[in-house]
Amino acid sequence: LDLPKKCPQRCQYDAPPTRLRINEDMISKAKLKPSCQNAGRGCQLELSSELLTEHEVECHFRLIPCPETDCQKMVVFSQLGPHCRESDEHCDLKNISRPVKHLIFLTNMEIIEIGDAFYENKFWIEEGFGFWRIVVKKGNYWHTWVTIQAGPRVAAEWEYSVRVENKKTGVSAEVTGPVAPVDWTAEQVFRSGCFLALSSATIRRLKEKNTSNAEFAAEGNQWQLPLVY
């Protein structure tokens, strides 16, 4: 027989416990204005519970991961610019127009070996929002996606497309999908599937001879991958 559950403190309760819906209704209708969960980082807004939930998703004082995949440090949203300026390896968040082509330079060893690698990202501003083009190698695959400097609600209004093609071989790959909110870590992007993934075998068929950067070619970067967004 299934015996009824008993509280270790010997109080009387149901299994599962009964919800006090009258109390829940009183709390939901109360005109209390709780503080934002980011108050400790500077947010001074006090809103109703319903409005506060919407605000906190986009709050400028919320913590977000740095979009640079080799950093991912948690920073306050409003301080992302100063954070990026602290490192020469981060994108310079200048108001520049969207570049169409993004060249990735590769060595033979990068294509053959299995491992992680990070490539130069691109940043631009469009319609008042900052965007990053992210390129990273994870294991045996190269991944690229676009991140917007905004939360999930704004990100849902944008999408991107990326195409790579080797006109000599006729091999191409393309994807269109939603941009990632700046709140997502790289691992969350990987789980979402909102990216273009290229295997080493595909890279070997898509790569072109590096004719764009003689300095890189002299350093062993013999190949280039033209990503068009």
C-alpha cells in the first residue's frame, strides 16, 4: 500500500500541497512595485510584477556573456563597449557599415587537425543595433553565426543568411536563420542550431588559394574561405 506522505516536522499538508489560490490572487493584484533583480548593479526601476518580468529580459544592467567566443566573460550589458576596448583581441565597437564578405585564412594544419580555434570576428552597426559575425572551430567543424547586441525579444525580429562558395569546384553551402541574442553563450548557440556548420571535409572542397593577403600567406595561411553574409 502507498502510505500518505508525512512532513518531517509533523505539520498537516496534502500530497501534493494545496495551492492557496486566494493568497496567490491577492499577491498578483497587489499594487506592489518590486525592484529589478539587477538593482545591485545600478537599475533603479520599480515596476509591477508583470512589467518587471518583461523589463528584466532587456535590462541594461543585466549580465551577459561577452560575444567573443574566446572570452565569454560575464559583463554588464551597458558596459560591453568598455569591456571590448580593454583587449586588442576584441572587436572595436565602432559605427561601421556592414561588410559583405568575411575572409577566413587557414593553414593546412588547421584544416587537418581536430581541435578548437577562434577567428577574427566582425562588428558593425545597423539600424541602431550592434552585430557580431562569429567564426569558431570546435572539434572537426567550423561554425559561424550572427549575434545582435540586444535581448531575445529584439533578436527574434532579425534573421541573417551566410553563403560560402568555391566557383571553381561548384561546391557551396548556405544557411538562413535567426540571429542570436547577446544573452546567449556559445554553448547555447550550439544547442539552438542557429549557425552554419562546415566539416573539415567540406572546408577542403570550399577553400580557395589565398590571393588576398600576402602577409598571411607568407605565415603559412595558404587558404582562404570567403563567407558572404
